[in-house]
Amino acid sequence: MTKHTTPSGVAAYEIKDDIAWVSFNRPDKRNCMNPTLNKEMGDLLSELEFRDDFGVLVLRGEGTAWSAGMDLKEYFRETEAQGLGATRRAQADAYGWWRKLRWYQKPTIAMVNGWCFGGAYGPLFACDLAFAAEDAQFGLSEINWGILPGGGATKIIRELTNFRNAMFHALMGQNVDGKTAAEWGMINEAVSADALEARVTEVARVLLEKNPVALKATKDAIRRVGEMTYDNAEDYLVRAQEAANSYDNEGRKEGIKQFIDEKSYRPGLGAYDK
Ligand code: ACO
């Protein structure tokens, strides 16, 4: 298994047995997210997304952290010193890769091996499933240094757990361990640190047996229906299933062929011959 790194080395990946293991790779800085990491992680996810040599992506952290959130020095202090434009660009890169991950083509699993703070809730929520070491630590530490949990973190804690837990977690600035995170619904399961990789691999192997078109349709549907009325969800799901059914629709290819290759009709003037 060959480990590849992004240009500055802040993110890495290896592909083994159809699973892409992508890592936060700044262990000396507890994998906190600086603008370089956000940019390179976005590029890496784009580069990998439609490759056919893996079917499940796992996001993990090198060293003792999953990710200690945003880099307070480089993402906040130094970027803010450059003005609003730089701040907005840094936000766009960070929010951009989390968004890409939320709607990723393949199923994704967060493997939280250690610290997970603040901004790291963005990629945590973006991953479809999440498993953690029992002694991993989760915290919305924003309140401890004087800001609110921004960058989606407040929304995420409200999505993942109940009102009282969310309020306590955000106001108190106290960490919860993997076990509590599982009880609160922030992750699927907590297991002992030495069993974590095996458990994630086991789950990934189950996903790899499924129809990839159905997996993508299902993961998107689970995210989308949360904000829909029942009737809107019912309608969306009918259409999503029909779209999945016709994923390999040959008709469009035939339409292009008749126009480009056979020159037998013009789409601007009428329909192709079915
Ligand atoms: N931003 C910038 N640098 C960081 C961050 C961070 N979020 N987290 C760790 N580092 C750096 C430290 O400054 C230190 O750098 P140095 O070696 O150059 O001095 C290095 O990473 C190691 O950190 P330590 O604190 O020495 O590591 P330790 O294992 O003792 O503690 C812990 C780990 C608890 C994660 C601690 O580093 C910490 O509290 N980090 C900040 C967590 C946080 O509040 N993140 C922000 C959340 S809010 C948001 O994301 C919007």
C-alpha cells in the first residue's frame, strides 16, 4: 500500500482493497486545519471522487488527533490580518471541501482516532458514518476562546444530538469522550482504540457489497429528507428512485450519436429517432 501526500504534505491517502484511507496529516499540529490543508484536501477529494479503484472513503487523522479544528494562528489570526477578502477565501476553501464531502459520490466514514474540535465537526458531519475510539475527545471549544461555534458547528451539533446536549456542549466548552458522543448520536459507535480500524474496515466491506448507484441515492436522500415535509419527501424519493433507475440511460447517448456522428437530426430543431 503506497501512501501519497498532497503537495505540501498536509493531507495524505492510500488505497487498499477498494477503500481510500484519507488522512489529516499535520500530526505535530494535531491536524488542525490551516488554509493550505483546506485547499489541498479539497483538491485531493476532487481528484479521488470518480476513480474506480475504491468504493468507500475513510477520513482519519495521523497521530493523536483526528483534527483539533481550525488553525487558530493560520486560519484565524493570520488570515484575518489580511482583510475580509482573505477571510472569505479561506472560509470558501474550508466550507467547500466539507460540502464536497457531504455530497460525495462514494460513501464516507469518519474514523475519529483522537481529538476532534470545533471546525472538525464540519468534516465529521460531512462523513456519512462515524466511528470513534472510546477515549477520543470531542469538543466545541469555541466558547473557551471567545467565539460562537461557527462554520456550521452550531448547526451540526443541533442536527446530531438533542437540544439539551447541544446547549450544554456549546455553552460549557467541556469535552465528551467517544462513548458519550455515541450516546448523544454524534457518531455511530465507539470502540476501543485498538479495535477502531478493524471495525471501520468491517463496515466499509459491507458497503462495498452494495450497488453504488443506490448508495449515492440513499445517502443523499437521508440528508435531504430531514428538511422536507412528509409529502415533499415522498415525492422527492419517487423521483430519486426513478433517476437512479435510469442512471445508465442509453437514450441520451443515442441522441448525441444521431446528432454528432450520424448527423440525422438537430436537437435544436426536434427530437432524435428513438
Ligand atoms: N490551532 C493552531 N495550532 C494548534 C491547534 C489549533 N487548533 N491545535 C494544536 N495546535 C498546535 C499547538 O499550538 C502546538 O504547536 P507547537 O508545537 O508549535 O507549539 C501543537 O499543535 C501541539 O499542540 P499541544 O497543545 O502541545 O498538544 P497537546 O497534545 O498537549 O494538546 C489539544 C492537544 C488539546 C488538541 C490542544 O492542542 C488544543 O487545545 N488545541 C486547540 C483545540 C481547539 O480549541 N481548536 C479550535 C476549535 S474552534 C474552531 O475550530 C473554530
